[in-house]
Amino acid sequence: LANALLGYHMHRELLARLKTEDRGYKRARFAVLRLVECPAVLVEAGYLSNDAEAALIADEAYRAKIAEALHTAILAYAAAAAK
């Protein structure tokens, strides 16, 4: 449940800040997520195999937006989890 809540906030913030196409929120039982003892998510903020996305990721300002979105999402998750 905690992973889903964290994932929800990550997905929402990344879409809001980056204005990118919504590829959906996916859930999987990857070992890297399943075997941790704390809430965990995997974030794909773009694909280097896509030339347009690779150009965005190469831009420092765009990477800063990604970081800001993740930071805001973690704070939102922490506030929701504390209730």
C-alpha cells in the first residue's frame, strides 16, 4: 500500500511539472522493489533511446524539474502517510 501511495504522488507530480505524455502508472513485483523494507518506486522520467527525450534529459533545467517533482512527491507522500 505504501508503494502505491508513493507511486501515485510520483506519477502525479512528474506529469504536472514535466507536461509529458501520460504513459500510465504501472505496478510490478520487481525484486528491487519487493525486497526492500521501506516504500520504494522505480521512476522512468524519459528514454534515452528516444531522440526527443534524450535531448530533454541532456538539459540541466529539465533534470532540475524532474528532481523538483520527485522532491515534491516525497513530501506529499510523507504528509499523506502521516495522516
